[in-house]
Amino acid sequence: MDDSKLRELMEKIGYEFDDIKLLKEALIHRSYANEHGEIENINNERLEFLGDAVLDLISTEYIYTKEKDDNEGDLAKLKSRIISEPIFSAVSKEIALGEYLFLSNGEEITGGRDRKSILGDAFEALIGAIFMDSGFDEAKRIALKYLKDKIDNIDDLEELKDYKTLLQELFQSKFHIIPNYEILSEKGPDHNKKFEIAVKLKEEIVGIGTGTSKKEAEKNAAREAYFLFKK
């Protein structure tokens, strides 16, 4: 990746690195480093570790100031929802951070640019890189630019909805039974599976979901059924 792509990303996020090497390091996945021996020891995991701690403090300070009536337990629960893969990967998708990552051929082929775990880690690494480049205030400015709205509306975020639990509660209140799930198909090699799963009310299929894991497919099936019966 040439510097023009890195500058494109800096313009997109509204922050210009003094040390562009930090940005590049934040974008290097371990798989790419392992595939390219000359940079074997350079990847984004250390910056991810740092960024996780920085984001923890940024989020804690924000909710401590905002939620003045919440006790320690309430704040801890809220923070655990914010400092999470679903939130950070959603931010990465908004930035299209996946387009800028350095990935191995294997990760590229198996959809690594859209994998939530990789995207979530990359956002943490990016914030860690900004912290190292300019300090806490700039890291906070960029982080809250993307997180503030999600924190303020966290109960409405699609990424955090537990549709399996919502559907089970709905079925128990309406029909006094719980939903059951059935795998309809399982395709692809072990490293790139595609699942299709149905959720049933007794023996009737009421929702079908697909995903790269059983958990994702079940959630999507539950979501379809939930909105069908919620009407």
C-alpha cells in the first residue's frame, strides 16, 4: 500500500499522523507479517493492546460524566457493552477500515476484510497509534467522533440486540414454549463455512438465517422470526 492510501485514510478520519509508520503498523495484521518475513515482528497487536486500554479510559470518563445517576455496577455494565467487538467492528465498517488493512492472502480469500474480530482489533490499534502519535486528547477526539452517538443510543443499536433471547421471551409469553433451531445447510471448507439455520415454532419454520457461524445464522433467523411475531 502506498502512502496515498494512508493519506486517504487520515483525511477520512480527520487526523494526520506526524509519524505515518504508526498508522501503517496499526493496519498490519499478524497474518500479513507472518507471510512477509522482512516484517515478521511488526504487526498491530501491541497497538491493539494499548488502544484497548485507551478506549477503556475514554469510555469510562465519558459515561462517568454523562450518567450522573448510575452507580458503579450500572457504569460497569454499560462500559462492558461499549468496549466490545460489535461496537468497534461497526465503527471500522463506517470508516471502511477493512479496505486499508494489510492481510495475508489466506485472510484475504476467506473474507478477513469483513471479519468482525479483525475489524474490532484494527480500530483499537488505530486509537492506540493516535495516542502514541499525539497523546490522550487527540485519541479521545477521534474515538468519541465515532463512539459518542453509539454510546448515547446504545439501547437502540442493532449490533447489540440479542434476538435469540428476545424471541425466546416472546414465544414464552405468547405460546408458552421456546423456539428451536435446525441446521438446513452447511457449506464450504472449514475455514470459510456458510450456515443456513431455521428457527421453528413447534414444527413450523418461522425464520431462516444465514451466516459464517452457527451463532450468526441463529441470530439472523431469530431476528426474522422476532419481527414476524412482534407485529
